[in-house]
Amino acid sequence: MSTAPARLVTPRLPDPGRVAVVGRVAVVGDGRMGRAMAAALRAAGTQVEGPLGRGATAVGADVVLLAVPDAAIAAAAACIGAGPAVGHLSGATTLAPLAGHRAFSIHPLMTVTAAGAAFAGVPAAVAGQDAAMLAVARSVATAVGLEPFAVRDADRAAYHAAACIASNYLVTLEALAEGLAATAGVGRAALVPLVRATVENWAARGAPEALTGPIARGDEATVAAHRDAVVTRVPEAVGLFDALTTATRELAGRRHPQNRHPQNRHPQNRHPQNPSPQERGVEDMRIVRTVADLQAALAAQRHAGHRVGFVPTMGALHEGHLSLVRAAREGTDVVVLSIFVNPTQFNDPADLDAYPRTEETDVALAASAGADIVFAPAAEELYPHGFATTVTVTGPITETLEGARRGRGHFDGVATVVTRLLLAVAPDVAWFGAKDAQQVVVVRRVVADLGLPVRIEVGPTVREADGLALSSRNVRLSAEDRRRALALSRALRAVQATVDAGATAAGARAAGLAELAAEGIVPEYLELADPETLEPVDPADPVGRPALALVAAHVGPVRLIDNVYLEPRQTNDVTTTDHPTHTTPTAAHPGAS
């Protein structure tokens, strides 16, 4: 069977009935689209006036086409007197700016360059305020060879977004590919045949049938190598690369990335503690809602000697969470991810109500990263009627920093729900993120004090390419506040740099505060503390031993936290000094290392 790419075939849309353009057409707008449309109409034998300037009145025309920028449509339409049918050529704009006229629109799905455009056989979105105006739109479109299809004003934003993704955003992706290829000495021309064949395959087959490459064939080792190259050579594109790989895994329908590792594809090379899904008896990711169902699902795995990894989350998953799932995938045999927005750790009911809940997306992301089970209980499952127990940790680790700002009840809620989850899952290893540094210290204290048989692993903070720590709250930042939020990571870098230079804790703190002040940010706190006890470092002392620098601040309406693990040395960078992977040497289940 041939694997040659299919030939691109332009779809032929149903003919709605051709209506002849009556009389003269005036084209207003002397840009690329105006010149191309006027030329195409003349070539079709239509009497055309223009292209005219934006303020033209188009006196005597039967039909006026406004080929002007979107923002200028209303002003151009206002210059046209009563009588002619008036249409615009915008994809994004509704008919509203043409109010007062007999209105229609035509949007050719084609790039128009300085050399013009070939409209024959090209689909075009048309709209009209009534059946007569829709007929005029179809008539003008078919006159120049376009193939019209109707789009309602209510659907226009979705339609135009799809068009931009298919064209403008595609160019953005190709620019990324071109830039990365250039670092390897490969020019754009070498990629052009591949791009054309890919588009032709997609046009003929659709997605995901046209998808090829390492994700489609399950080669996660190659994907990891690709990411390393992006991080090293075009670090500003890491966020985009990660988003694309996640979306592509979903498109490919790959539910178990671990099944794609080379050692899993070749039984003779498979490590005995990392069996395939079939050997583990895990054929597909499961969603469970009750503790009883969860424990039943894990019982057979434990009986077979398989180690259980656990990643607790409150949902709204991002790459930080997924990095923990992938770490658990590598370190254990069965991975459980929980999604539970814990009401007991919110001191503000409005904050609890505003917390994003995106379970459907979260489940897909968890599957793509390698989770075997998603535990998504209702509040009543973890806090049944009559629940009267609270786990309380005392001392500086709960009474300072977040505890001082959010109240002791916050960490009571954290300690209680983590204990409840660890008892429900009974994992061999549980993974937490370093960004919530104080939470990690509290969890370790709970595990040590209660003798819970689990090892705690801490994954490093995952950051955007520009240094902003990933957070579920980041989506609530405006573009300007997103820029200002970078001051938090800059402040931590400044603290690290002054510590490396031998400054006192007070001097390091002052350097961080200056970075925040430059963006008008007044922090709730910026402190240096012992990483195990969270007792503050003496301001007058040089930071000669490991410490944590922690910051919390409101940027616009969004409260953000960040931290960096300080290990005094000559040079360092915030992107590489987030907590190293830590372990807690507590008792573990039999067989756990």
C-alpha cells in the first residue's frame, strides 16, 4: 500500500443557486484585498468602479464592497448613502458595523499578497442580514469563482479563530521550526516539502489519521531529546513546545506514555520493576470516585508486588503537575493522581468558588502523562457526615509565611486532607511540587510525626521560558499583570545573586524587594528561612548554609507565590536552583526503596 501523501483537493461546496450580480460594483479600499477583488470582478465581466479611497461615497453603485481594515468598516460604511447593498470582506467582523444599510459580507479563505490572489475554487464565508442580502453575497462570491458557505454572526468568532489557527498560527509554528533548524545549519527550503506534504495529508485524511512522528508512534525518548534541544537552543519556545506535545498526545490518543518507552517495547530490555500495562493488568486509565473503589483497584496491583506512586492535586493541571506524574511513572509501577479541591484549606469562600474546575481536561492530561488511576472524590467521600478530626501541626512551619497570612486553618486543612489521601491511597511514594515549599515542609512533618509508611519526593518548580512559575492562577493574569509578575522570579534571582556574593540575609532581601518595587509590587512577604524548620535566617548573618527564599504577592487581583532553594556558591540561576529532588527517609511499604 502506497504511503505517498494524498493530493490536496479543494472541497466543492454545495451550489446554493447562482444569482447574477446586477449593475455596477464599487470597491472601496485600495489595499491588497481591494485591488485583488476589483481585478477579479473585472475579469468576470462585471462593471467595477475602483478600488476607491476609504471616504468614497460610491454614488451610482448597486453593490459596494468595503475592502478596508476591520476598525475602519463602520466609518467607511457611514460615507455610503442609502440605496446600494453594502458588504465587507472581513472574516472577524459581524454585520453590525453596516447598520443602516442592506448588509452582507464575504470572506475568502485565502491569503492575499501584493501579487494578488487566485479566487477560483476557494471557499468563502458569506453572511447577509436577510435572504436577499445572503443571495447578493453568494452572487458576488460566485462571480469571481469563490465557493460560498454561510456563517452566522453568532459563529463568526469561532470560524475566524479556526481560520487564523489554520493560517496565521501555522506560520508561527513554521517560524519556530525554521529557527530551531537554523541552529543545526538547516535552511527553511529543506522543510518546505515536508510542510506541503503534511498539509496535503491533513486535507485529504483529517486528524488524527494524518499525524506522524515520534508521539504518534510512541517514541517518548525522542520527544524528550527534542525538548532538551528546544530548552538549550530556543528556550523562549519551551512553553509552546510543551503545549504542543501535550495536545499532540491527546490527538494521538496515547493514554500510556510509559508504554512507548524503548524498554517497554522490547520485553528483553524491560526492567522487572517497570512492567508493561498488560503485565500490570492496567489496560486503560480508570476514574474512581470512592475510597472503596480506589482500594479495590489497587489491591490486585499490590498483591502482584507492584509499587504505587501518588500525585495529589486540586486539578486545573499544568506542566508542573504533569512533570510529577511523569516522575511517578518512571519511579513506580502504578500511578494514582487525585483531583480534589479541598474546601478546608480555603480561608476565603470566594477563593474556593473561583478555583478552576476542569476535570474533563485534567483527566485527558493525566492520561497523556502516564497516570493509571484518577481519584476524583466528592467532598462527602473524604469528609463524611460526622467527620470531626483535624490534623494540626504547630510551630513556625505553620505559623509563619502562608500560615501568618492565610491563617492556621489553612495548614490544618492541608495536613488533614493529605493525611486522609495518603491513608486512602497508601502509596509507596508520593510526589509534591517544590513551588508550594511550605506545604512540603508541613507534609514531611505529618509523615514523620505520624509514622506514615510513604516516601515523599519533591519535584522542582516548573517555569515558563521567561521564568514565571507555573500556577493554575496564571490564567487569571491580564497581559500587563503577566509581564509584571515576572518580578517575582527576578526578585528571587537577585536574592540568589547577593547570597552568592556573600551578602547578609538583610542585604539579599533588600535586593529582592528592589526588583518587586520596580514593578510597583508590594509583597505580602519576602523572607529567607531554614528549609527544614522555616525559622527565619538572622538578617545580620551571611547566608552560609542552605536556605529558602520565599515570596508571596498580589499582582493585580491574583495572589502568586514562588521560592528558590539557596545553596550558597559562586554562580547560580533561579531556573536551576529550585529545590533539588528531596526524599523523606520514613518507613515505607515492603519493597519500597
